[in-house]
Amino acid sequence: MGNENKGFLPITGYYGYVLGENISKHLAKTHTVEHFWPTFISDTYHFEDDDIEVSCDTEGVIKTIGCSNSFIFYGNELIGMDINEFLDLVDDHLCNETGETVTDSNGNKRFYDVFEYPNLNLQVWSLDDTIQKIKICSSFWWYEENEETD
């Protein structure tokens, strides 16, 4: 077995938002919401003051927490970090690297390298070798499928 993320523990929340809790306790904060129905992710909330994006299921349970301004990981600021520096930091044997094309509000398409670490509940989005976004995720479909067949 490989290096288990150098002893890093799974991340279950950030900035007061916790995976598995109901979003209702945060709705008094200034936010906008996008509805995605009918999918398992029903709503995505952007909390302006915290600069956090939270995606919930149809029951309002937090499934994903996203940060693109700042994310401190064991004393290291990840947003803006070179992806190779991060990869050296975690040295994870269980990582799925994928890609995602995102269209911004101006219609520009950008391709992000996405590194998924299910042992950490972490998804790292990189553009031109620089980390742009971090997502804390409650599940990873590829990992769960592989766990069931092992």
C-alpha cells in the first residue's frame, strides 16, 4: 500500500460549512442560488461574504463545498499554488486525474485539470499548472464503484 496522504485526515468541512449538514443553518447569510432539477444535486448556493459555493441534494444536505479565493490546507494556501508543489505535498497513490471544460459568463471555454482525492474528500482544479479552485466532496463516483468491486 502507498503513502496514505502523509497522514492527512479527510476534510469534512470548511469555513463553518460541513458535509452532510443541512444548508438551512446558513441561509440567513447573503447568498444566491441556482436550481438544478431533477438531478441528485438540486441546488448550488454562493455565499458572497464567505466566497464559498455549496451544492446540496434534494433534501438540502451539503454534498460539495467549493472555494476559489482562498483555501488553507494544513498551513498551506492552495489557491495559486503550483499543482506540482501540491502533488509533492500529498504524494497520494489514490488519485483520479480528469479534466473539465468550463464556459465562463463571457462564453470563453477553459480546460481544467481536476485531481480527485477520495481519501481526503478533496478535488483540486488546476489551470495552466496553477490551482484555481478547491472542492470538498462527500463522494466520488469512480472511487465508490471501485470499492464495490474490490
